[in-house]
Amino acid sequence: MDTESLTRKYYGYLKTLPNIKTFSIISSIESALIFLRSFQLTFDYLYSFIVYASLVFVIFKGKIKLSLFIIDLSGASYLILSVISIPTVFAFGFFMPLMAYILLGSYRELSSIFLSFMVSLSPILFYLRYVTIYTLYIFIIALIFHIYIYTVNRKGVKILGFKSVQVAIPFITAVTEKNKTPLENFLNFISTKTNLNILIYKLDEYLFTIPQIHFGIFDSVGSSRFVYEMENRIGKNIIVFHGPGSHELDLASSIEVNKVLNEIIKELPQNDWNKAKFYSITSEKIGNFEITSLEFDKFKISFLERPEFGIDDLPSSLWKYMLISNNYVIDCHNSFMVKEYTREEIESLKAFIMEQHGIKEEKRLFLGYSEGKLEGKCEGLCDNRIRVVTFSDGSRKISIIYLYANNSTAELNAALKNALKNVVDKVILVTPDDHSCTGISLGLTYSPAKLCDEIINKAVELVKASMSNMKEVKEIKYKLIKVKGVKIIGKMISIMLKALEDVGSYTSKTFWIPLISPYLLLIIILLLQNLVKL
């Protein structure tokens, strides 16, 4: 199952609401109109709206934007009903299901229903002649909403063992309220303990690492900011690459991130590094994969690209073969996935990783490094830095262009290669599958780095700068750090994705049922009243 595209699909259902200023202007206009209209009707018309609006602010706990959103919708309906022959009090029930939906982010299901019920019922104090029919109207709306949420939760229990709301609400809260604690608590609860491997290799003062970690889930949740935390704690001379694995290798919380980093920091000064000799830079094509490798006598680093069909989250099972063979593959994440991996492709990768190479002639390795910042805003970047490492074995030069992004479009990748085709022998764009800028707002979904002139120009400048300061690497060392008992999401992510697919499909087709129930119910009430009159 394509975890990224499926997650991206359902993030796409979250839309950005207008800003508070827009809502405030609408509220001011509606309040003025309601005030003026109360002179024509009675001031009970104004008082009922004030009570309703005040209670909305109370139950939304200071969330001004959401409060104004509900109040503005209700106010518009209230004004419309005041000029037609339908009792205006019914307007306060129109958006009760929507209010209950939103309240699920802060309250349990029954509490959300009860609070939305009481707020919608409160204006009846000023419309006592409709107390029976309106109370029944609100009660039936609440009952329909409760039955609907029950059906959604039941599907979640069948698949996950948890109510759908128990899973969905922590995610929504993390996005809408910037509060990751409920989500990380939930992830800790469902997580699996495992032992993780962190490969670090050192070329003079430069450190490169391939951790057995996926940098997700989003924003600052789990290990989404692992790359940045590692740079902050260890130093700017480290580059963190993305190895095989998807969201099953997400760390459950920031506590686990600190646990891993603390272990790495403890191990770095130790004298148990393995020394190695450099052999060569090699390139080969295996199926749809283009592979560029730095070959050493005791280990191998291979950069994997899949330009024709895209590359995104190789199977985590490849770690088993990497650890046996000391051939570590880097998922360059530099071309947005358009076709899933075939079984044959993965089997060919396993064979490549396990392939044994004989003794070769030792060569000199040259390394040049440069970095810079973009001045403008290029779409898809989580950080405006660009880092470049250029390697040479004396006969070939390859440049690694490192962007802080969640993959790249094929257009950007191709443009970088074309711009530098006469400068170095090969250009490899690398992103760490950066999730730190995904899910940070209701409208911002997963977005790969897009073609941007400033990226191209800056990359050309930095590649040339890295070539100008190239030096021979005098010391090559590596070590494998094992971190025991780390909590990761593990296989539960597959079950969650199954739930996301099934429950998400069901809710995307049926969520409107509670939302239209107030209008259908009102039509039924009006028809019955007309029949009684007849």
C-alpha cells in the first residue's frame, strides 16, 4: 500500500478557513443587522443570538476562529429565516451537527453531542411557544449524529480495535491546535519496541549517517524533525540520509528521538570506529534503478534513484540485507512516485545489496563541501538551506545536492542535472523525505520540491564552490550504533492505513448525512404542520 499517497489524499480533505479578520468583519455586519432587525421584531430576537454566540465561545474554549465560523453561519441563517415564514429559532439547529463534528477535537463523542445540543437549545428561552417542537427537533438531530458516529466508530473497532474517533481526533488536534501531546500519547500506546541501527561514516571532519528511522509523521510529531535535532545536537558537519523504510519506522514521540540522539552522542567519542580504505565511485543500472556507489573495502554506500517512475520509501526489509553485507542504500527521494515498486525490482535490489565484491585497487578520495541559503520562497522546501558535497576518485566527479524537502518533482531533478551536466560527471539530488513542514496547517499538505530558478542557480553556484575547495580525504572511518528498546509505530501503521482507507472512504461518502439532517427534518415538520392545518 502506498502510505504517502494515501495519507496525502486524506490530508487534502482538510481545507483552510478564512482568517479571523474576515470572520470578524462578517460577524460585525451580521450583529448590526440582527440588532436593527430586533427593532422590527422584538429584542428577544437579539437576546437569543447573544446567548447562543456567548455559549459558542465558551464551549470552544477561546478558539476564536472556529467560534466565529459557527456564529457567522448561524447568524446568516438567522437573518434569512427572519424574513420568511419559518420560525427563526430553527436557525440555531442548522449547524448543530457541524458544531458537534468540530467539538470532537476537544471532547468525547457524547460530550460533543450534549454540548452542541445545549447550545443549540439555549435560544428556546426566548421562543417558549416553540419549546416542544424545537426541543424534539434538536433531539432528533443529536440522535442522528450519535447513530452516525456510532457506525463510523464501529468500523474502526473492527479493523483497529479502537474507535475511529479515538484515532482521528489526536491527529486533527495536532494539526488544528498545534498540540502534539495527545497524538504522541496515542502513538506511544500503540507502538512497538525494537532495536534500531544507525550507520555513521566519517570522512575527515564530515559525518554522514543513515539511521534506521523514517522522518515522520508530520510537523514536530514523532521523528519528523529528527534530521534537524541531529544537526542541532551533533553539529552542522553531519548530513542525515534517508534509508529504506516508511512510516512503520517513525519514532513514537520526541522522547524516543532524544533517546536515540543521546545514544549516538554517547557513542561518537568512543574509540571503536572501524577504519576503511576507498576503492572507487561506480554507477550501474538495475532495472528501473540508477545506482551510484562509493565503494570502500569494508562497506559500501549506494545512492538509489528511479528517475522514470519515482522513488519513495523503499521496503524496510532491505535493512536486513544491508546489515549482513555492509552495503547501505540511500533512498534519494528525488523523484515523486508515479508507479509502485514491483516484486522483481525489490528482489533485484536485494541481490545487488548482497553482491560480494573482491579486493580492488585503493584510490584517493577527494571531497568538497559548500552550503548556502535561498533568499526567496521555493515551493516544497521545509528549510531554505542547500548543501552540496562533491566526491571525486580522480577520474569522476559526482555532486550530491541536498534539499530539505519531502521528495522532488521530476522537473526539478531533471533541471538540476541539465544545468550541471558540463560541470560534474553526475548530479544526484537528495531529500530526506522531510515531514517537518507537512500537516502544519489545515491547508498545507504533502508537497514535493518544485522547479524553482533560485534552486537551480544556487545549486550551480554551490557545486562550483564545492569543487574549488576539494581536498583529499585522509581518514575514513565508520561505525554501526545499535539503540535498544526504541518505540516505533511498527506494523500498526499498516492496520491504521487499512482503517484510513476503509473508514476514510466511508466517511468521505457519508459525512454529509448528519449535516443535511436539520434541513430535511425541518421540511418534514413544516409539511406535517400543513397537513394538520388541512
